[in-house]
Amino acid sequence: MKNIEFKQLLFRGAFSVMACDGEVHETEIAEMKEMLSNSPYFEGLDHVTELKAAFDDVKTNGSKSIERFLNLLGDTDLNERQEFQLIEVLCRIVMADSKVDDSELHFLHNVKTKLKKFTDEKIIINFPRHVDLLIDIGHLEGQSLREGLENIDFGELSNLTMGD
């Protein structure tokens, strides 16, 4: 996958995991700002445009926008490094508010099932702090994504477009 396409996918994944529990927490926004400012993950990405597109999609389509992300992820051939970066970004967002909702675990489980190179053994070796997020979350199988995502208050999310 081309670098800019991957960054767009990564951004959409981060946005989706923020939205999947029906709330966008200030700490999640702060973590996203930190990654936008101080990591290479989103370097060169027009995050203002990406944010507007993701925001409009969730407001209009609710959980269908997250389902579309998961379907796109399943149709995308990521290399191992890209899979690890995706998981790292998603875990950072999930852990940002120090509270893990079942909907976030469900989202991570769905992401994990779409990845081709990401095994439980690699999780234990590379993400020991996040084993509880990524392994043995089978109790979430059969659950669906949260409905009503179009009603999320995204007021704080507009802060991502500012340089503060």
C-alpha cells in the first residue's frame, strides 16, 4: 500500500476507534494531537481534510462509516510494519482515557481479524502492555457495532484542526 494511502487508512482507523464508543474524550483528542505533532505516522497528511471527511462520514452514516473502514481494511494488503503501526495507533487512542469500553475492544477485535500478518505470538512479543486489549477478546464475537454514532458530540474534535 502506498504511503499516503496508508496514512489515510491509519487516520480513518484512529478516528473510528475514537468514535466507536459513542463519545470522543478530550484525552483521545490530546493523544491524536500528540501523534499528529510528534510522530511520523501522519506526516505529510492533510489532517484537516481527513478530519472533515471522517467527521462528515460518521455524522451522516453512523456505524456504517466504521463498517466501511473495517471492510476497506479487510480488502487492503498491509505489510507487517503497517499492521503494527495501525495496532499501535489504535491502542494509544483506546488507552488515552484510561477506560476501555467493550465497543473499543470489539473494534480492536474486528481490526485484528482483518490483519494477515498479526499473530497472537507477535502481540505478546511486541505489545506486552496491550495483551489484554488484543488477545482473548472472543467474548465480543457476535456483538455488533454501536448504533447511533451519528449522535456523537464531536465538539472537542474540532480542536484537532487548530495548531495548539
